[in-house]
Amino acid sequence: MLLSHDHHDDNLDDAGRALLPSAGAVITTTSGARRLGGSARGLEAWGTTTLEAPGRPAIAITATPCRHGPPLSHPIVGDVIGFGLRWEGQEHGVLWISGDTVLYDGVREVAQRLDVDTSLIHLGGVRFGITGPLRYTMTASEAIELCELVKPRTLIPIHYEGWGHFKEGRAEIERELAGAPDEIRASVRWLPIGEPAELQI
């Protein structure tokens, strides 16, 4: 199980916690691994671990930087990571999951460090009434800026519906993407919730 952070109920709710003991391994932040114990493995940004199981290809997982809020918010929002996944036989590059993050230099560094094929980008433009205009995840316009750097072959928007603090849903994201460069518009793939999908990576 890849767990970008464990300490927010909208990311790991009671049902998710109940599943943890059945996971062969849980990859998360170092602070999260200390809290969860058991099979949890903690990674700092740019740390790597490998998942291995009989009869399955090994998957190298690299933690990528996240900042789940505005500058200086870390003491409040805590540690978060994203994930870059590599395995033998990948044809086009890494599968990258951004994690809950705003756009900042740590995320931009992915463009220099990873050759990304498919990216799952957490969107939603999360805001809370108590903190006004401050954002805690990327907006669609920030995702476009990021993808101009990372240049994924496939962009999969995720994390934009189901909670009241999401301020950009699919309709708003699609409107923003309509003005994106041609190569980004062509890369977008929407996945249906709760249904299997096949990806060529």
C-alpha cells in the first residue's frame, strides 16, 4: 500500500486503517511509519525502497517531495510524500503519483530527477474557510505548469471530488485544461471511479 500520509482522515479513514494489517507492506513517510508500526516502511523525499514478492517483478519506489500547504505550514499539515515507481520492462518511464501537494520547487525537482511516463496528479485546489485563500493541493493551472516541466505521456487527474474542501471539481479542471498546450490536452486520461483501467507504462 502506498500511503502519502496517514494523519489526515480524508487520506486514511477508519476503513483504510482497518485494511492496513492485510497489506504486505505499507510505504509512507518516516513519521507515518513510526505511528503505524507493523509492516510500514518510512521514506524521506528521494529515499528508495524495493517491494519484492515471489512470482512478481520487483518494484523500486522512490519518495518524491510534497508540501501539503503554503510556506511555513509544515508544523500544522505534517509530512507528505509522493511516489515514483519503476519496474523491469517499463517501456516509457516512471509511474509518478504526486501526493497531496501544492506546486513548489520540491515538486518541480521531479522533472530533473525522474523520467515520467504516467503521472497521477492530485488536484482539487483544497482550501478551508479558516485559512481563506491559502491552498493545500494543486489547482488545474498549477498542474498544467508542472506538466510542462515533467512532460508525462499520460496525465491522470485524481483527488478532486468527494470532499467539501475540494474547490476545483472535474468541470473546473476541464475548463482550465481546455486552454492548455496541445500536448498536455492530448495526454489527459480520466479514470472512472471504482472501475479497473488498463495503462500502458
